[in-house]
Amino acid sequence: MSWEVVIGLEIHVQLNTTSKLFSGSKLSTGAEPNTQASLVDLGMPGTLPVVNKEAVRKAALFGLAINADICRHSVFERKNYFYPDLPKGYQTTQLDKPIVGAGVVEVQLESGEKKVVRIHHAHLEEDAGKSLHEDFHGMTGIDLNRAGTPLIEVVTEPDMSNAEEAVAFAKKLHAIVTSIGICDGDMSQGNMRFDVNVSIRKPGEPLGTRTETKNLNSFRFMERAIKLEVERQIDVLEDGGEIVQETRLYNGDTHTARSMRSKEDANDYRYFPCPDLLPVEITDADLDALKAAMPELPDARKARFIADYQLSEYDADLLSGDLATAAFFEGATKAGGDAKLAANWVMGELAAKLNAEEKAIGESPVSAEQLGQLIARLKDGTISSKIAKQVFEACWAGEGDPDVVIEAKGLKQMSDSGELEKIVDDIIANNAPQVEDYRNSDDDKRKKKIGFFVGQAMKATQGKANPQQLNQLLKQKLDQ
Amino acid sequence: MHTKTLTELKAGLANGDFSSRELTEHFLARIKQFDGELNSFVTVTEQQALAQADAADQAIAAGQTGLLTGLPIAHKDIFCTEGVRTSCGSKMLDSFIAPYTATVVNKMASEGAVMLGKTNMDEFAMGSSNETSYYGPVKNPWDLERVPGGSSGGAAACLGARLAPAATGTDTGGSIRQPAALNNITGLKPTYGRVSRWGMIAFASSLDQAGPMGQSAEDCALMLQAMAGHDHRDSTSLNQKVDDYLGALKEDISGLTIGIPEEFFPDTLDGAIADNSRAAIRELEKLGAKVVSVSLPSIKLSVPAYYVIAPAEASSNLSRFDGVRFGHRCDDPKDLEDLYKRSRSEGFGDEVKRRILVGTYALSAGYYDAYYRRAQQVRRLIRDDFARAFEKVDVLMGPTAPETAFKLGAKKDDPVSMYMADVFTIGVNLAGLPALSMPTGFINGLPTGTQVIGNYFREGQILNVAHKYQQVTDWHRQLPTFGGEQ
């Protein structure tokens, strides 16, 4: 009898607020260590936290996006433990009364099946700083720039039963938080970090002991870490062993995981309500304002893409999930006037290029408007699709807008049929044996053999011949 | 000059009877002369004080004065003062030069106050005798073999001996009122949230409140006027208009109803203590106040509830003193754990360690419900008791402390008996109410105080009750022989 896998996730989503959760310090990426850390962030004696209303608003917006109950008086608590990058000796977080209560996220699986993942709750909390272990000669450096960065921790029910479902859920969550504009969604910057709880059992049996693999920062690592852990648990149990409740660390580079601490080593965090902060009040009016300002959610956008652009369900799903991708697609469609072509280019050439260079769509050297212009030139026959790829490469390399590239490189399709006819005549005249061979062939073979003449013509025109026109002309001349 | 109240000194400055520099030099000289024995200051900021005094004299000459222009004031060493050591009475912060200034200090400075220095205190404000200070005990000017009370013991003693005309204090369980009673001065703990806690090193955040300590209720009113107000940097400070406290002193108190909680006069109470407070209440009756008996049945639980809640919060508040970023750091730590253990073991004194342990225990898994949650429930009961009482009365009165100043060392090894020193004051902190202590006579040459507790934000009213009393009595004018020619 096979094993049943039970997966629950905890996801830290970094909110893209202007300032930190409890201080006025700016959120920083790449600033010099400890330059974005105020007295409050340093945990100086006598300092006090003041909650960032923008963070509260963004957390509540997330709650509304997943149809969750919003707690009207959510409470911040202190989670007490010592760590050098935790300046106050406690993390200010939420426990009993989190801002976002139970909600649901619907996930589209690759099989086309729909899966509902229940959200247990989501709470607001502050991030810790960073410990730097290199370059300090046996000492540890502390950078508190990140300390106090607002996070929401989203906790799911154990509703996923394999890595694919978990990844599909994670991607959907990414789509939601980026769509409603509460998170930049840049995984490489740790904007979303996943903790995965995995257990296995025989069908019908009670839940098995679970392990938690922490701090996975890409969908790929998450998928691989889950698969690895499931295999490990199966091996342990099938060898007659027992699963130990523990926290594990996954190393994506070596594709290995190790135990970080077992349940016995777990801290007693001595949670209690933070006496420096009042409960966070959210009124009906606040909720009404948030609902009115709710940006388009991924599901609604997908439906709109299908209806407005006649995209397939599959294409719509891929293009609507990530807000930046959706915006790029819509921008290219608007500029190019062809949704299908825009979809193909965004999912094809552009995606491949971004992937190869490990770039986010926001960093694409080719803008949506440029891609639109390229599509427009394709559509109006100025260039062929083969030339279009060449133009795209040039745009990517920073050589300017498609029109500029086409002009500068003389890539306009030859539309003067007289000129092309002359070239075709020359080729036929100069390749008598091939012409002979072609003419002696049956229809099927001719279809292949015409390729030689197309190639010669393309060579002669440097690819600028309109393929359809060329084919027509060649057939006309060769078949006569 | 030092026998004048702050209010009188303010008038003297306005009249040109003396300059702020003369006034400041006078008190600095007294500190030099007498504080070697009293030990009420941890740091004297002479140069800064004189510079502030000169600036004040210029402001007076230019007619640009604030509420406190040119008046010397001593700040408890719990308030952060930029560029000046802020020790909180602890070895842990012996070398800590605060990088910023507390709101209370800033507000008073912006009203022109001159800072004389930072006063001694129980370590992290934990104590009722000022014996837990890293800088040694403060002596009581009325008897140098006795304690001044705590934790604002340095503030109360320097004021009692007139080494400063006024001082700031903080009160978590009685730390302004109990030393005020033991040193024959007037001290007010405002409503929780009336005065900003920004820059005041936290002991128990839900109880800590800064307040004025002065020679009279009028002095306290003047100081509170400068200290009170909403601060956007303190989420627990209340956004409510600040009353005119000096104006409130002009109100009539005839018809005022004084409630006497029977729990404040238990059978076990020293009869002389009870007599002094009853006598004070009779004076107010003569001024037209009515007296009724009330009951606060849950108040007997205030000490146990307090000694769960305050240590619990303290155990968390004091976690930041870990030797990593500021404060004491042990020599040559072997590893991280060694750094934590030795820095904290060396930096904290016994009473602080005791409370961290108690608080850590009270919040531990499995004990939280029995201790912390239970204590919070008791706290609600106490608050409800007071609320019921204030439906019937305007103010509540009783002794501030159950005894006069005790001998140095007398309770050192008996923490519970020490904790009982705050039996009458702690309930007020748990409820968040305002209360003051005023001098109401002596027993064997040692001062006693009586507490006046008001409803939320009725600081003006309780100051007025004390002011009316002080207009018909002169207990608050009595000075100890210590301090030279008085």
C-alpha cells in the first residue's frame, strides 16, 4: 500500500511598505550594513514601537483577497528568545489574535483540476536582522538593516498532498500578493520565503509526525526539498524507523538536507501581549475603503484574459498569475494590436531569454511597448517572423526600438515583387541541375526540394524576402 | 534660595531677585557639599547646567520664557539624555552614553528647565529602598542610617535635602509616591499614558509612568504642565488635551467627596501611620470635603498580581541587555552563549536577576495561565473596584506607605517584606490611575505621607486637594537638619 503525503506551508511574505513595521526606517536592499537601522531597530533602551498603518492596511487587504475574516482588534505579542540579530531579545509578532483569520485560496493544477487550500490564518510580524559570518575573523557581524521589516506569515492547513500542489499553491499566493501590490515578489531578494511541513501516512491512518524544512526561497527548491523529504521519510519508515519531529535545512546547491534542531531543543518563547502596543483596530469603514481599492485579483484577471483576448485557459493562466507578466502582456498587446502574438512572444522568446539570463520580467531590456512595436511590424508584413527574432535580439542588446533596428539594419521585408522576381529568375538560371531535379520529382518530393531555392533566395536577400511571396513565386516559376 | 519652592523660585527669577546662573550655582554647590554623604546623584552635569542657566538668563532678559525657564531640575537616571551617561542604576549601563533624549527631558528643556544631573535609583527601578543601585544606596536626609525609599530614592532624597528644587521620577508600583512619603516631599504619578514613556528605560511597560516630584503640589502642577502630553512615538500615550493644572488649583473643594478605602487602614497598620493620614483627611473635612467609607475588596491581591505582571514584562524588556550592541559586555567571550551568560550575570544585580527569573517563570509554557493570565484577571478586578468607588467619590485617600523609612539593610534579605512597602501604592499602577503623595506629619522625626488617588485624568483635582491641604498646613515646609543651615 502506498504512502499518503500531507503538506502544510508557512510563508513569510515581505510587505513592500515605505518604512518598517514599528519604526520610520526605510526598507533597504543593498544599503551599507546598519545604515537603515534607527534607535528603535537597534533596540536602544527606552525606545518604543509605533505600528505602521500601511503595513496593517496591506495585511488586511491580503485577508480580503483570500476571503478571510479580518480581526477587528488584532494583538501584537512578544516572542522571546535570544539571538544576536534579534536586537530586543524578542520578536514582535501575533499569536492568539492575528489580523487575518481563516481564508481560502483556489489553485489550478496542471491537470486542469482545481484544488482548494485553506489558510489557517496570517499574522503581521517583524523580520530579524542578519548575522554575517564571513570576513569577521572568528567573530560574527550583525546587520540590522532588515530588522523590523514588515512580514505577513501565511499559515495554511495541511491541505496539499504532493510537491506539485504545494508549488502550484505557492505560485498562486505569489500571484495574489503581487497582484494586490503588497509584496514585490522578488524571490531572489527573499521577498517570499517558504517553510514546508511534511508528514506521511498510510491512507486512513492518523497524521504522521511532521518535519519542518525552513527558509526555502524559490519554487524549484521548495519542490525539490519536499520530494527529498518525502523520500527520506518513506525510507525511514520502511526501514522500521521513526520520524523525529524536527526542523530541517535544505541546501539547494547540493540538494541535501540536514536536521537543524529537534523538538526537544525547541525554545519556550514565552509569548505575551506586547505592552508597548495597543490592539490594532480595524473598522467597517476601513474595510469598505480597502474593498473599494482592491486591485484585480489573479482569478478575475484570468477570466478577463480569456474573455477579452480569446486566450486559451492555459495561456491565460500563465499570463495572468504574475502581475508584472500580466502587465507586460497587456502592454505588448495594446502596442502591437495582437493578443495571440503577444502571448506567444511573452511566453516564448521573452520567457526563454529572461530564464537564460535569470532576469525578472521587470528587468527585461525589451519593454512591453518595444515588443508591441515588433508585433505590429510582424503583423503589417514589414518583417518576417524569422527577422523578428533577429530584431528582438538587437532590441535586447540595447540597439534601440524595433523600427530603429529594422531601419538601421535594412531588415525590411522585400515587398517589391519585381525585385524578388528578378532574384528568383537568377537562381533558376544559375542552378539548372537542381531545377531539373525538381521538375522530375513528384509533388511530395517537390515540397522538400523547394527548400533549396528558398534558402538560396533568402541568402540572396539576407532573409528579407517575404516567405509567402517567395514560395508563391518559386512555385509559379519552377512548376511551369 | 534652596528653601524656596520651585514656584517661588520661578517668581524670584521673574522678579530679577537672582539669576538662573546664581540659582544653578547655588544648587551645584549644595550638591558638592552634601551629596558625598547622601549619594543622591549618579552624574552631575555641571557644565551643561551652567550653559543652560546662561541661556535661560538670556531668554529671561529677552522676555522669552517658558514654564520652567531657568529652574534647576534633577532627572532620574532612567531617562535617556543624549551625550550623558544614562545608567538606570545598573552596572549594565555604567558606560552607556544615551544617543538620544527622552521626551520628558526634552519637553522640560524646551520649557527652559536646567538639568542639574541624573539621580540615583534602584537598579532598573526595581526596589523600594534604593539599595539595589550599582552606585550604592542613597541615604535618607531625615536619618542617614535609613533608606530614602525607592526606586526614585535619589530624586526624593536630593529634593528632601534641597540639593535640587525639583526632580523627575518614575512610578511602576509606587516609586514616586513611597520615596516622596519617606522624604517629606510631594510626588505625583500621573494617569498611565498621560506622560510619554519614550526614552524612559522600561521596567514594566504597562505600569511605568513618569511624574513630577516637588516641594509642594503647586510645584508638581507646574512641572506636570511641562511633562504631560501626547507623544506620537509612544503608542500608549493618550491623545487627550492636557488640562490647566495650575488653573485647577484655584477650584473650590467644598463638597468634594473623599473615599476612605477600609483596606488602606487594616488592623495590622501602625497606628501612628493611620493617625497621620486620618488627621490629614480631617483637615480636608474642615475645608468642606465629605468623607465616606468605601471598599476595594480585590486590592489585597495587588501585590501578588503586581509581582507576576511587573517581572514578566521586565524579563522581556531586559532581554535587550545582551552584551551585543550596548551596555556591559564580558571580557573574552568563548562563544555566543558565554557572551550572553557572563555579560548578563556580571551586568545585573541580584534583585534584577530575581525578577527576571520570576518573570521568565511566570510566562513559561504550562505556567502562563496560572500566573500571568490570572494576574491580568486580578488586575481587571482591581480596576473594576476602583471604578465602582469612583462612582461614589471624587478622590480616595489613605497612607502612602505602611511604615516610615526603615534602616539601611533591614530588609535586604527579605524581598517579600520589601515588596510590602508598596502595598498601598501598587493597586493604583495596576489600575492606571493618577495618585500623589503629600507630607502629612512625622513619627519619631521621620516623615509620613498620605496618598490622594484620583479618577483617570483628574490630576488637576488631586493636585488641588493636596494644594488646599498645603495651604492650611506646613508639613511640606519642614526640612531635615541634614543639609546645613536651613
